Amino acid sequence: MREYMFYFKSALLVSAFCLLPEIVFATEDEAFTESVVIFNTICAKCHEAQCSGRLSFDDSFEASVNHIVRYYGEASEKKWLQRELFVILNHMKEQCAYYPMPTPIPPQRVWSGEMLEKMAMLVERNYFIPIGSFTPGRYQLELKLAKDAKVTVHLVSETFDMVVEDCYFSSDRRIVVPFSIEEGGNHYVRIYPRKPVQITRLAITPLAQSSVILEEDDSYVIVEVKGEHKLEDPIVKAKQEFAEQIAVASGMQYKIIGGQEA
Ligand code: HEC
């Protein structure tokens, strides 16, 4: 009986040990994810799309410590962070891809502040967010911020094509960025606030394409939805005039409306 108890206790102990590493991994995972965000927002300025396939050797790690610290001072006392950044650079070189992040894409493509927290740098508040796979079409990205701020937004494809690269000033703590995807595949959002600010929500929604609506009096209306900031765009205006001529000639009406009215 005594012996039994002993085995039972040690079995408990073993299972406790088995549980422990999982807990450790969970926090390690988050720390590593922050390193991926650091690499993809700071180091990527020069090392993005560096796809030599050639790995860097350990001695080049020692040689590059000063270099790493020059671009990210916070890493100076953190040997583990320098190592992780080195591992992530090697992944970029070998796989020609961003390091995979264990962050799920919400089904409706609406991220809460809490979800975004895991894809942010704690102090500087740079964000790197995998937004999932897109088919070609027009979309709108909406950001909500904890306070009004100036931020640079990048939207990058998995082949490192920049779809959006612009600076925005929020109004009412909100930024709306319409964009077009021409080549399908995974995409990523990168956010650099001028001053640290928390992003409290990110939502990406498809924008309606031009569509033909049958009005009550049996005439047709072609409705084109454009992002608000594009309404004054000379190309959009020229397109509007041309479409109006065609529409009138064929007994249709052409209406152009802002993305927010749609
Ligand atoms: C302003 C551009 C720039 C930035 C920013 C930058 N690097 Fe570099 N890095 C270079 C250049 C140029 C080289 C030398 C050429 C090469 O090997 O690609 C280099 C080399 C390296 C090497 C040695 C690579 C090898 O193959 O031997 C490592 C490691 C490295 N960088 C890591 C980083 C990390 C980590 C960051 C972010 C904290 C970073 N770099 C930020 C430009 C940059």
C-alpha cells in the first residue's frame, strides 16, 4: 500500500512536470512573437526580402551584435533577444518569408485591442499584424486608436510588395484606409505611430465593386463606391465624367458615392 502511494505521488509529480513546460512555452511564445514584431518593423527596413538562401554562421552573430544594438538599443543587455533576432533573420534568408506568428486571424477580420496587444512592441508600440489571405478586390482597413495620433501604415504582401505605404492623422481616433489587392495571397499590416499609442481595434472589410441597381422607374443606376479621400482624385473625376456620358447615352444614371455613405 505504501509503495502504491509512492508511485501515485511520483506519477503526480511527473505529470506536474509535464504541465510546467507548457506554461513556460506560452510566455516564451509571446516573448518570441515580440521579437518577430521587432524584426519585421525595425530590422525589416533593410533586411526585408533578403532571400539569399545562405545562412549566417554563428561567428557572424558575434560580429553583428554591435550592428543589432545600433538599430535596436533595447537589445543591448538582452543576449536572448539578439539571438532571436538573428534566428529570425536566418529564417527570412532561408525561407524568403516572414517568420510565422501563432496569432489567429479572427473570422470577421475584426481584431480587438487585446488581440492586437500580442502583435505590438511593448514600449514603442510598433505593430506587425498578419491579416490573412486575400483574393483580388477592393477593401477597407479601419483603425481605432486610444488617442488621436499620426501613424505610418504599411500593408505588405507575402512577396513583400507594398500595397499601402502612407502616413495618416486620425480624426476622432479613427483612420480609414481603402486599398486594392491585385495579387491574391497572405498579407501583413505594419503600423508605426509617431508617438506610442495603443491601437484598440482593427477591422478589414471588403468594399462593394461597381454594381448595377434597378431603380423603381425601371432606369438603371451604376453605383461606384470610392474611398472618401478619392472623391476629389482627378482620375476618379475623369472616370466619373466618362461613365456619366456612357450611362446617359444608354439610359442609365451614374452615381459615385463615398465609402462611408455606402
Ligand atoms: C539601415 C539598414 C539596416 C538595418 C535597419 C538593420 N540592418 Fe542588419 N545589416 C545591414 C547591412 C547592409 C548588413 C551587411 C550586409 C548583409 O550581410 O546583408 C547587415 C548585416 C546584418 C547581420 C550579419 C548578417 C550576415 O549574413 O552575416 C545581422 C545578423 C544583422 N544585420 C541583423 C540585423 C538586425 C537583427 C537588425 C534589427 C535590429 C538589423 N540588422 C537592422 C543593414 C541593416
